[in-house]
Amino acid sequence: MTDGRDHEAHFKIDMHEKVCAERYSNLWSAVQRIEATILAHNVTADTRMTALSNRLWALVIGGAGAGFLGLAAVVFHLLTRGKA
């Protein structure tokens, strides 16, 4: 009688192991997909940050250039206004 129960217990354990192996396999593949998605978004975020950084530097350089030209125009005007 215990032989039948042992066989049933081993069958349940084997089925449990198969189910757990399938679940862990699904979890592992989900983790790999999430990791790939995160890496893809990080690359995209880095690209966006580089583009944003380039735009900000262009704005800073453009603003500094415009300020320099404006100051040069004021100095030129102040230096030449008495000669006319």
C-alpha cells in the first residue's frame, strides 16, 4: 500500500518540478526582455541627452556671440558719436 503512495508522491513531485521549471523559464525570459527594453531606452535616453546637450551648447555659444556683438556695437557707437 505504501508503494502506491510513494509512486503517487513521486509523480506529484515530478509534475511540480516540471511546472516550476516552466515558470522559472518564463520568468527568466521576461527578465531578459525587460533588461533588453531598459538597455534600449538607455541608449535612446543617452542619444536624447547628447542632442539636448548639443542644443544647449549652441544656445550658450549663440547667446554669448550675440552679447559680444551687441557690446561691440555699443562700444563702436560710443567711440564714434562725437566725430560726426
